[in-house]
Amino acid sequence: MLAAGICAGLLAYVLSVFLISLYATTGAIAGALGVVGGIGADRFGLLVADYGMPLLFLALVVPAALLVGRRTGVAGPLHGMATGLAAAATHQTVGLFFGPPDLYELLVYPSLGIGGGLLGGARGWAARSGEQAFHDANRALAAARSARQVAAALGENLAGSGVVGLCLWSCSGGGRALLLAGWTPAGSPPLGGPPPDPSAWTAGWPPGPLRIPVSSLPSGERSLLESRGVGSVLAVPLLPPGGGFRGLMTVFSRGRRGFSRSDLRAYAAAAGTAALVLENLRLVERARRAGVLEERQRLAHEIHDTLAQGFTSIVTNLEAAGGALDRDRAALRHHLNQALGVARESLSEARRLVWALKPEPLEEAPLPEALRRLVARWSSSSGVAAEVFVTGEPGSLAAEAEVALLRVAQEALANVRKHARAGRVAVTLSYIGGRAVLDVRDDGVGFDPAATSPGSGGDGFGLRSMRERLERAGGALSVESAPGEGTVLSAEVPAGAAEAVREVR
């Protein structure tokens, strides 16, 4: 503060003396060359001392006080005045080397120092306040997790005393603007209802802040806003740097000219950050919805592959038990035990489904052994002879790939039991290079694969479920069959493909 004042006062005197010396030197050279004109060096020196030096002094004090005000914040006007007084004292002290000061100088320079210091300090304080408000707004925007919080971050940090509300809009292009969120100052009543759609006001205007007097709006919207105490509206486009989200921010003020150029700069600067935050929120919501849909599909596949099949088996065994109730107690006991075992397995699978755990067989044993146990239980329950063959050296598969192959085997065996009327089933797991291939072959009645293809109208949910599960694991499904010729179902999964697919998603 003191250094700024001393520099301003000293520089004002030095520059004034320099101007007088320069004029005198120029006049002397002109006289030597025979050029006549000018007012004379003495007359010019008096003019500079009486008028030029005070103006130069004021021009230097104001920026010096402004710099001090930017550093001291709320005390900027007071420190600016002190800077001006220090400049006046320095100026008068330097003047003592040229003679005693007169009354004019004793009155003018302190007055100019106080006035210029107050002006510069106040402007410095305002600039610092604006920078702090912009910083606080950006920090609040970075922490926003909803459109309402974005509107609050802008309004609470940037809105002046005359602002009565702020709204954020989504503009999809070609249609009406959609209100995302609104804000009103604390302790103030809301605007009294939904604000008018601003898309018609701003159609075709350049991409920058636009001040709109309410008196220039159509009569219906003008009367609506005037009844709410609004005199002018500031419209600022919300366009993120990378594109995507397109929106608009409207700020409502009481005054007809309620927005200064500094207000426009502040809102325009914050608009880019606000647009980026809103775009991120939109992408997060889209990802959340996609995740919900994917989870629903996963649950549908899991329920179909485990619980639905288990309940089908329970119903089949209970029906058989009912038929044997009066004539074969041993068969009755067999079917009841089968139903009880399947019910327990289904309950265990339901619990694992809720917690998204691996199937129990894969937690207890590697995939080849899990397949052997699955086929053995199925053969015992269905009465159909079945064998498991494993070829090649068992390699490491991603967890998602192992689950996919096990579920495909379960679904394929369930289809054989329900539809094939087969006498024999062979399940082969082959490790070939970087691939694992599961083949399920039966000697049943076969079917036409085209009848269960998408859009055929057939009940192909089981095959569709298997195909989608394998595709998520980076694999593929093929089915070969014909009426009367049995069926061969083949599922292939590349080793490690599931992890790569998961990273892309």
C-alpha cells in the first residue's frame, strides 16, 4: 500500500518534469532552426504544473489503489484512500526541492489522492469480489449432482441484489425448451409459477449473452413477467466445449437494465462449466438407465436358466408323485426326493442370484468337474443316459465365460428333457488353442432351428438367452438339427475374451 502510493506520487512528478523538459528542449531546437511558434517553455511549465500534473497524478493514483484493493478485498476502499494520501505526501515532499508548496497544491493533491484512492480501491474490491464469486461458483458447480444444484451454484454465487430468479433449460432443437431446474434467492418467494418458455425470444440470436427488456416481449409473456416484478431477462447459451448438451440459462432481474457488462462476463464464463456439468449428469443418467436395462436382462437370463428350470422339474416330479400315490410308494418316494432336492438347489441359486455370485458348482470345482456333476444329476433325474467328455488341456477361462458355458449346458439339457424325447446325450468340452467349445448332442426327435429364430413366432427364449449370454462373454452359439435327426448345440468362448469385452463396455 505505502509502496504503491510512493511510486504513484513520485512517478507523477517525474513524468511532469520530463514533459516540461521535453517541451523546453523542443522549443530551443525549433528556435535555433528559425521556427517561430508555441507558447514558450515558461508558459507550458505553468500549464503542466496547474492542470497537467494533477490529472497525471490522478491517473496514476487510481490504478495504484485498484491494485491495492484487489489484494485487500473488502478493505479495498480504505486501503485505496491510504494509498492516495501516501501518493500526495510523496508528491509534495518531492516538490519541496523546487520550492515551498502553495495553498492550491496543499488542497488539490490530498483531495485527488483521497478521491482517486477511494475510486480505485472500490473498483479493486469489486474485481476481487467478482473473481471470488466466480471461483466459488465453479467450485460449487464441480460438486453439483443434479440440475437443481447447478442452478443453486450459479444463483447463490453470481446473482446480484436485483436478481429474483434463475432457470436452466434444455433445448433439444426445433422444439420447446424443457425446464430443468430453477432457483430463487433465499427468503424470497418463488416466481409464482412456471416461467415462460424462452425459446421464442432467443431464436436466431448469436451464441452469446443477450439482455432482453421485458417491455420488448409479446404481451402475454410481458404481463406475466411484469406481474412477478421482472423488468429484464438475461439469456445465456449453455454449450459444453465438446458439444452434446444444448441448453439455456435465463436470469430474471427487477430493473429494466439490471445487468452490467461485468454480470454478462461472469454469467458467460460460468455457463461453459455449467453446460459441461449438465452434460456429464445427462451421460451418467443414460449410463444408469443402460445399466438398469442390462441388469434386468441378466436377471431374466439367470431366472430362466436356474429358477424356472428348477420349478419346472419340481412340478414334473410332483405330478409324477401324484400319479404314483396309490400304486407305487417307492416311485412316490423317489419323485418326492427329486422335487425336494431341486427345490433346495433352486433356493440356493436364488440366494446367489440376489448377491450376483458365481454358480455353486463353479465355486466347488473347476468347469469340467462342474459339468460332470451337472450331467450326472440331470441323468439321474431324467432317466436319460448321458456322458461327459473333456478333450485338450483345460485352460484358464474368464469367470464370465465359465458361467456362460455352464448355463448353456443347463439350458441345453433342460431343452432335451422337455422336447427331445432322447435316449442318449453326449456333452463334450474341448479346449482347442485359445478357445473352449461345449457341444451337447442328443439322439432325439430334432426340430427346425428356423422355427425358433427371432421373429419366427416360436418360443425361442432359451436359445436367445444362451446366445446373448455367450455374446456378452465374447463367444457364439450354433445349433444344428432337423426333424427326426437329433440336435447338436455348440457354444464357443475365446479364452480371456470376457475381460476384454467388459473393459469396452
